[in-house]
Amino acid sequence: MAVERNKVALGFMVAGVVAVFFGTVMVVVGPLIIDDQIVKNTVIDPKNKMTYTMWKDVPVPFYMSVYFFNILNPKEVLNGEKPMVEQRGPYVYRKRIQKENVTFHANNTVSYREYRSYYFEPDMSSGNESDVVTIPNMLVLGAAVMMENLPFAVRLMISATFKTFKEGPFLTKTVGELMWGYDSGLVDFLNKYLPGMLPSSGKFGLFAEFNNSDTGLFTIFTGQDNIRNVHRVDSWNGLTELDYWRTPQCNMINGTAGQMWPPFLTKTSTLPFYSPDACRSMELVYQRPGSIKGIPLYRFVAPKTLFANSSDYAPNEGFCPCRQSGLLNVSSCRHKSPVFISHPHFFNADPVLLDYVQGLHPNEDEHGLFIDIHPQTGVPLNVSIRLQLNLYMKRVSAITETGKIAETVMPMIWFEESGFIDGPILDTFHTNLVVLPAVMEVMQYSFIALGLATIIIAALVRHRLKKKNEPDGGGTSKGKTSTPERQSLLPAHND
């Protein structure tokens, strides 16, 4: 019976060793298995249903919120006084994104065109598209700056043309007209006699060329041969570099197309991406960790150097001619119009810009842009890209429409493009990337703990069995044999 118990204890010890070994292997191999699955599911491949659908059709709801800077004192501005503005909005539009003409190539790249369309969401907006606001007239004030170095007589003719078509320095229109276009005799005239001067051949509006359009022909890497390259842009409209800017570095097309990034990001990683709307590549940097419904994330934000001028950040010299830090001159890719991009309310810009206009109140929570990304997969979970459109305006002699306007970088609108993963997609992420790894981690350490406990208990049982089977007390046993031994040593007596 004792022998049987000893064998059982020995068997438990062996089982414990196996459990510890299996748990240790899981500790080493488990993360490798998870990483391998991430790689397989991150590659752009129609076989990867969830990630391919997220990439191609973008099922996550995206919204564009637009804020107008309504000018309260246009007459005074024309006389040289400081503009006073009030922010109006948001006017919220649901953004539909879909990739078409998707074509895979033999060199592990895929090309596509991404189409976008916008639909007004009155329930999410603070106002309606019928709201009336006053902003600078880009056709007049922008053209005046563009023409300031032309001969005096030509400037007089330009001013006469503005008067003929009743175009003044400021526009008072509905939000819908300013967004998507309005009828203008001047626009019709320019399109007829100077085709290509304006970005749109139809109505003139701030976002007229964006709606129901594509962002160009992108060719990106699928990651099939190297997962570190997945989503990285190979070319845009057949170009591997731009020609808008003054230096090769500024003309580089870097990073991804701005929707996903390669997996396995760290705190030292950056998020480079190319934006056709900004006409350049941009790069975000790590700020802090966080989580959404238990899913870990890293927040990446725009560094202060993003729109810095060359005096504050030498590599940005190629984006000049520059003005104050915080402004990106995009005239080179916007038909030479004196248009500047910045963060909303001149956040992270030279404070002097706030002195030009009354009514601006920058803060990071409302005006900083960020991307919350899951570092293991490179999939953004929460995105908020915020940019402001500004017009450089000034008095130009002979063009009387400019009056006595002071030299000003005038904010017109700012907009936020935002989206976040929620619902079934977030649940799937949570299950695959939080729950399953957690279960695997619990299992691997449970095997180790259970194995060690089994070994210890089995060893104690064997020890007790061994002790129980030993003879009771060594002194008693010797006492039983000592008497005859002593007797045999006594001398014999003969009777």
C-alpha cells in the first residue's frame, strides 16, 4: 500500500514538472504567437476580413466639424481697425470614406483612390447651413495681395473688375454657400477667360473641391514582405516626391496615408503621414499613454515644430517664405493665394498673432490635434485632426476694395475631422487584444503556480511516507540484540 502511494506521489511530481515546463514555454512562446497573429492580420490582404474592411471601407463614423470666425466689425476693419470675431458653430458633417479602384501589384504594393463625401448633421450642429456669417472675400483680398507687384494701371483694372461684378472685401453668405459654393459673376468670368486660375470650375466655396472628390492616386505597401512597411506611401499621383517646396527634405512624401500605421509602436516611435490637403508630410510625436474601455493606447500629438518658421526650426526653411511661427504657407499649392494653415485659434503659434485679432482663445483641449493609437496593431482608436484656414490680407494701393486694411493674418474657419472606434469593432478589438492575451497570461502563470504547488505537495507526501516506513527508534533495536551478544562473550562454565 505504501509503495502504491509513493508511486502516486511520484506521478504527481512528474505532472507538476510538466505543468511548470508548459507554463514556462507559454510565457516565452505566447507573446510570439500573439505578435505573429498581429502581423498576419495587419497585412493589407482581402483574406483578413476585419482589418481589410477597416482599411477599404472605413466603417468607423467620421465627422467634420466646421467653425466660422464671424467678423463683427467689417466696416471698422476696412478703416484699419483690429478685427473682432466670434466663433460660430460647430456645423457638423458626417464624412463617408471609401476606397475604389483597388489594385494589388506584384511588388507588394496596392494602389487606390479614396473618395469622400459629406452630409450635414443638423442634430449634431449648433446652428444650420442657412445661418449667415461674414468672412473675408478670398477672391478680392487674396487676389489683391497676389497682384500687389503688378503695374499700377493693371491694379486699377482689377479694382474696376471687382466693382463691375459687385465684389467687396467681405462676404456675408450662408454657411452652406460658403462651404459648398455660391454663384458669382466674377467666378464665371475668371473661369471663362482665365481657366485654371481658380481651383473649381463651378461655384466657388471653401470646401467645394473636397466634396464628392478623391484625394489622388495613392500607392502604398501592403506589408506582405516587411510588416514595418505596411501602409507606407510608395507614391502619390505617380510622384515619389513633391515639387511645391524649396528643399528636398520638405518635398519628401513620408509615412502612411494617415489612416493606419505599422504595428509594434513604442514611445520613441513617431507617426509620419502625407496629407494631400496640406500639400506636405507631417509627423506626430508621443505624448502619453491611455486606454479606451480597457484597450491600451498611446496618444500622439503635433510637436511645436510642425508649423514653426525657419528661425525657430531650421529644417522648415523649405516651407518658406515664412511669417510667424505657427503658420504654414500653402500658397505654392493653392494657386498662389496667400493662404496659411495653423492650429485653431493660433494654438502653439507666436503670441503676436493673437494681437492681430480679438476673440481668439487657444487651448490644447479644444484646439490641439491628436491621434490615440493602439501601439501593438497601429490602428487608431480615436482621432481628432484640427486645422485652421487663414488669409493674409493688407492694403494694396490702387485696389480700393482693400481700403485701409491693416496687415493681418485673418482666421476664416477652423475644422476638426474626428472619428473613434466603437460598437462591434471595439468589442472585437477588446476580445482579441485584451481579453485573450489576459486569459493566456493567467493560464501560463496558473500552470506554473499549479505545477509548483503540485511538486511541493507531492514531495511532502513522499517524505512523510518514507519517514513512516522507517523502523521506530534505533536504540530499541540494538537493545534486543545486545543481550545474546553479551552472553556469547561470557566465559563458559562447566557443571
